[in-house]
Amino acid sequence: PLPIVAIVGRPNVGKSSLFNWLAGRRISIVDPTAGVTRDRVSTVIEVGDRFCELMDTGGMGIQDKDDLTADVENQIRVAIEQAAVVLYLVDIRDGVVPLDEEVARRLRTVGKPVVFVANKADTDRIGTLGGEFNRLGFGDPIRVSAEQKLGRQELLEAVLPVL
Ligand code: GDP
Ligand code: MG
């Protein structure tokens, strides 16, 4: 079995968009409204000279799409039980919101390597934002844009050593 890289983060940060971008095709549902109920979504991707199974955990098995806490709890459970690496995603345009802090707090208990990534850095100017993410305890996030397809190499280079 390949090591599983689980994408974790509060709803709407772009987990499914990142998943589809790295997968190179549209597998996971991208939804402008938070939370979509569906089964486990995963695909094999190449990272450097290795392979791993990328998993989009958001909204998985969640019945009530407005129950954000249940979604986060579920993601953390998947991370604990299945992930080799957690890809923790935040939204650079929103900055730190309380649910990001909650996810960060839970991730510290997971005991798996975390690659911290800030999505929606669509332009260089937006990419300069996000200094406050440091206080979540995972350092300065790697800037990417799933929409503009920016930062893929930097992201994969961060995942490779912890795979
Ligand atoms: P998820 O709930 O974390 O899976 O987030 P989604 O992938 O469903 O995306 C939520 C919203 O953010 C959608 O409207 C996406 O089009 C948008 N989005 C995702 N990635 C980016 C990005 O890199 N830049 C911008 N501007 N929007 C994005
Ligand atoms: Mg999603």
C-alpha cells in the first residue's frame, strides 16, 4: 500500500480544488458552498521519484453539511487512522479564522508530519499576505493557488522528504 497524504482543513479553503489540480483531473467536487457529502476520494499521484495516495477528506461521510465541527472531527480521525502525511490547508485571503485554530490544535495531537499550505495565493501580491499563519504552530505556509496552478513544485518538494 502507498503512503496516504490526507488533505485537511476547514470547509472552503480549496481542498477539493487542490486535490483535483494535483491529480491532474477533476475527481473531487468543488463547491462554492461549504460541505458536500460523499465517499472517500483518493488518487495516486507522483511526488518526485515516489508515489503516494492523495486523499481529499473534506465533507466525507458528513450528513449535515452545516456541521463544521463534525467535518473537522472526521478529517482528524481519517488523518490519525490512515495518513502518513497531513497536508494542512488554509486560505491566505481569509487569514486565520477560529476554525483554522481548531484544526491546528487537533492536528498537533495527530503525531503525523504536517505540510502547511496556504491556498488562493493567486497573485504575487496576495502571496505576500499570511504572516499571521505562523501562530498556528506549523511555521510559514507554502503559498499555492489551485485555481491559477501556482506553487505545485514547492509543495511536492515539501511533501517528498516526509513521505
Ligand atoms: P473545500 O471545501 O476545501 O474542498 O474547497 P473547494 O475546493 O470546494 O473550493 C471552495 C471555493 O474556493 C470554490 O469556489 C473554489 O473555486 C475556490 N477556490 C479554490 N482554490 C482557489 C484558488 O486557488 N484561488 C481562488 N481564488 N479560489 C479558489
Ligand atoms: Mg471539498
